Amino acid sequence: MRSPFRSLLSALTQAAPAGLLGVGLLSAGLVAVASVALPAHAEEHAKPAPKAAAPAPAKPGAKSAKAKLMVGSPMTKVRFSEPAFPLTDDGTYRGYMDRILDEYGRRCVRQEQFGWEIAKDDQERLDYIFQGTMTNYGRIGYLLGEIHPKAVTDPETIAFLADREKNRFLLVWTPLETSVLFMMCETADKAAKTEAPPKTVQKK
């Protein structure tokens, strides 16, 4: 799918009169999300959502045939702009996110991943899913910052750190030919791993 997110990022950083979410994107660090007018494709829909494409052979990840759609992320408490398929992980997603976080001295402690099936070159629906979902993160107080880890070699994949209260999450969007994958995990400082309790020395 062609350059799905980069054009949106430039739009998201425009001033409030443009009617879009004002997200300050930093290569390192975070910045508060401005509270501005919601776009038409945000949580409060001014227009009907673009029609979902028919199921395509390429899937965003492993999901059961009867998988239920999720309206949002239970972990981050954010509503998607369109319900998504929850995906299982054989360790591939976790390993990828851990490689990203290793560059920032953090580790993944809890994860979720979701996918949407999208017709090839359906830029409008891709915009709707990405822009509306990221807007909803800002609406409930997340501080968002784009990061550029060396582990991300695909130019169309985009990663964010998202802070809210005392929690920091990694958000990764990856477009595929007929789908889009959204991976996320709650992070913790690598140096703050729980130490094993000291062994009890038995008295002779």
C-alpha cells in the first residue's frame, strides 16, 4: 500500500484551523496533544465510515475464523475509529517490539495487536482508521511522540511512544498490501526488572 501514513503525519501537525489533531511529533521525547476540533473521521462521525472491503486472502495476522471484532484496545482504553480483528502472536510481534524498545532502555511487559482488512490502494479507508484512532489517543490525554528506531527498516512503518499518567506504551502501525497491522505494548524500564527473592540458606 502506497505511503499510507507519511502524508497523514504532515496533516496531523498542521495548525488547529485545519480541523485536524495537532500532534507534535518528536524524534526523541514527547509533546502534549492539543485539544482541537475533531476531524470528520474521528470518534464522533460526521459522515458514514467508508465501506469495508470484502475479505481478502492476505490477512493482517493470525486470527480465528470466528474472531470477534474489537471496538477498542482494552490495554490502552482507546476506541478505534473502526472495529478491528484481535490477532494472536507466535512471538514474532513481541520480538519485534522488544527490539525497538531495547534502543530506548525499555522492555515489553504486556501486548496487544489488531488488524483491519483493506482493499488494495484504498487510501481513504486507511486514512480513516489511522487518523481517527490516533485522534482518539489524544482525546483522552495521551502524550504522543514519533520515534525512529533502527529496528524499523520499513519506511512505511511508523512507531510512537504514548504516555498517559505513569504508563508508557509503544504503538506501531504497519501497512500490508491488503491490510494494516497495529501492534502495541505496555513498557517498563529494563533496569527495573523484578529481582528474584534471595535464596534461603539452610542451617546445618
